[in-house]
Amino acid sequence: MNTDGALPDRWVFGRFVLVPSERRLRVDGQAVALGSRAYDLLVALAARRERVVPNEELIAAVWPGLVVEDNNLQVQVSALRKVLGAQAIATVPGRGYQFTVAPSEPATPFASPTLPDAGREGRAGRLARLLVVDDNKVNRLMLARTLELLGHEVVSVDNGRSALAALRSDRFDLMLLDIQMPEMDGFDLLERRASEPAMHEVPVIVTSALEGVADVARCIELGADDFLHKPVNPVLLRAPAGLDPRAR
């Protein structure tokens, strides 16, 4: 991620402590789970807090090399405001966003001047084991085939209930999740995932034809790390941050 300067080891903003070296946010001393994009957005805003940051600059920092709609940025800002409070990030119409919480103590220098690059080939240098959840057979097969051609191991299921069973019985590096499905839809599965610690460790990219900002925001609030609109562009799946949102 590009910033205006070197990242500190720790920022303290009143009740909030941001620890880039651990990719972690603490509120009132408690660790708060953030999706990868929301975390990167928070770091980008905190590093540039002395000025208003244009949407284009934030998108370039959080989604490097990708073409992303402003709606995705709005969703991540909304997710951060729910954690930090509505006043922590100001919207400046026609210009962008600004982080408004002043540091309450000097930042501790970070040993490395920048975050590690987002690009990793899965964890520990290996390819990923992925779970594809989609009730549409054609979509499911096409997405699975695309991922297999990229060298990943793919397990496919056609509804949320089957996905829940797979998550409970096996290990996955990432789940690609449709929302509109019979038996148990994607929203229900995200809620179940949030309540079971073992499943909560599996990152989720929602792949859906849903267009409304409210639906996308709900996915992020329920713990999804990212949202890709259908039909999924294979270029986005090949992007460095695409297949493992939490790998850094």
C-alpha cells in the first residue's frame, strides 16, 4: 500500500489503537475484526489524516491495480464508521474522505517503512484450497473451472447448508459465496459463520448479482472481506489480493 510516509508500529487515537505490524485494530483494549479492505482503507486514511483524500487515491491504495466502483469504497467507509463512530471519517462532497480523529500520543516507529505487498500465492507459498458456494450450476462450474486453471484446489457446493457442513468438517483458505440460494442463503451462512470461531477464520468473498449498496453493506457488516459482482471478471480473481483477502 502506498501512503504519504512510513507507517508507525502503533497509532493511538483516543479509544482506538491501530497496529499495522499486526494488521489489527483495538477498541477499548479489545481486538476488533475488520475485513481486509476495511483495514487497508483505515490505514490509508490514518496515514493521510492531515488532508482530504480523493476517492481515486483511496481506491488505488485499497484495490491496487483493479477497476473498482465508488460503491465499494462507500461500503467499506460505512463498515468503518460502525466501528469507529460516524464522526471518525468525514465525507467532503466532491473531494473525498478525511480521517478526523486526532492522535492522542506520538506514533511508535515501525521497523519496516511499508506494509508487505498484498500479493501472496496462498499461505506459506502454496496454492489455496477454495470453497465455491453457488446454486446456479453453470455459474458454479465456470467459477470452479477458472480457479482450477489458476492452480487452486476447489470444492463446490450448491447451497448454504452444504457449505456449512463443509466448513465444519474441512479446512479452506477462502470461500467464494453466492447470496441468493435455496435452503440457506448467503446472508444466513455469514451469520452462522460469525457465531462459530473456527469458521470465522475463513475469509469470504461474496460473488453476487446484487446491485444495491445496502445489500453489499450488509455482506460486509456480516463479515465478508470483499464483494465481486457477477459475472465475476477472471482478471479480478488473478489479482494479487483476490484469492486471499487476509494474506499479507
